[in-house]
Amino acid sequence: MRRAILPFILFLLSSSVFAQSSFRFSYLFYAKRDVADEKYHTSDMKLDFDGRTTFFYNENGFKRDSLDVIAFDGSGNIIDEEAYGKRTRIQAVGSSMISWVDFEQRTFTVCYAEPATFIGSMPMELPQWEFTGEEETITGYSCKIAKGRYLGREWTVWYTEDIPVNVGPWLLWGTPGLIVKATDSEHIFYFELFAVERIAASRLKDELSYRETINSRSHRKLFDMDMKGMETMHTRYNRDSDYMERIHGITGGYIEDRNGNRKEISRTNPYIPLISDDFWKK
């Protein structure tokens, strides 16, 4: 394999169309909550790219957040019935993860928009891709294959030089063309492109505005810290029910059936983060 030696900047774009426009790349994101699972949880995700930043998010989650700002006041009371009605008609959100990359500031940021909001940032990690020389057609694009260890996992990516930008879904980047498909070696996570469109502007500024408004409201818990601390806390929040309940001031540990009989519930839950637990141990 040939190892990539990459400059810590965006590649020069070979097409003036891509250099001067913003684009939205649509991906399907498949994820397992447990290694032993046979079924994937699927989310429809968007990647906005404006030449300086990427913004990766769930479409329905973005729409819900925009309506939340209009529909509710700071105490969670409904103040706009029309916006609230539109919000209730939005289908299940899917992935709660939002991420963006700022190539000028050289930072990654990840946000999880759940009952509690978790935000973390870190300096950009430079992938050291090894190009295999293999080629394959993926969703109509002629793709080349690269492999590398990145953020604690072994990744295989398929990229196309037909779209000359070195970005991809989530925090993946650094190949000489758009990443069309990606999977980790354990096949826990899987991304695949299904649509490309030109857009007027990225939604990242809107998202940051919505997030600031939502997080300022007293009924939301917000944890904003470095990426390691945030990912560690968020992973525990998802795996440990007792910990999650303490954060929200909930006490319990059981549910009642229709006859009033109490049933104990599991206090631990399967959850696998995209950035591997082992990454933070190095």
C-alpha cells in the first residue's frame, strides 16, 4: 500500500464549480448499539460543505430544532401552535449526533442533542490513509479504496475523484476526493452516499443559532467541554441508567404494568461510540 502524506489544509480544488459553491451530500448512516446485533439502526444524514467547514447532521433533527425555537418558550410552554403541529408530524429523528469540522480553525466539534445536550471539541486529527490501489464502482461513482486507523478504529473508505473535495461523512476526511462509502473493520458503523445537490449556503450557522437558543433555556441540561471529557461522559450517560437519572434528577429503577405490579428495569445499556473507547486511553 502507498501511505498518504497530506498537508494540513484542504486540497486545491480541481473544479471551479466546487471551489465556488456549497454542496449538500446525503448519506445513509448505519450503526449498531452492540457488536452482537444483527440489525442496524439507520439514519438519513446530510453533509454540508462550503469550502471552509463541513456540517454533518440528521435532516429531521435539524427541522425539529428549528421548530423548537419557534414553538416553545424558555419554560417549555407551547407559544406557537402551528410550529408545534409541524414538529409533531416530523418522523423519528434517528441519530442524535451532530458534527462539524472547521478547516480554518483546525478543529472538530461533536454535539449530541438528547434530553441532555453534550458538546465537545478537539484539534483536528490528521488521517494517515494508505491507498490500496483497488477500485470499485459505488452508487454510480468510480471509487478508489483507502484504509487507515483513525480515532481509535480501523476504517476502509471508498472515495471518488469525480467530486474533488477531501471531505466525507462524520469526521472522516483527507482523501483526494469525496468519501462515498466508509465502514469500520468490525462493521459496527457504515456510511454510504445517495445524493448530491448544490445549495445556497450551509445550514451550520442556523444550527449554531438554534443550539444557542435551545441550550439557553433553563429546562435543558448542557455539558460543554473538551472532546475526551464529553465523549466519556456521553458514553456513560448512554450505558448507565443510574448515571443518566442522576443527571436529570430522576429516582426510580422500575416500571409498573397496568395492574400496578413493579418490574425492575436494566440499569445498563449497550452503546458503542463512533470514537472508540480505546482512543482516549492512548
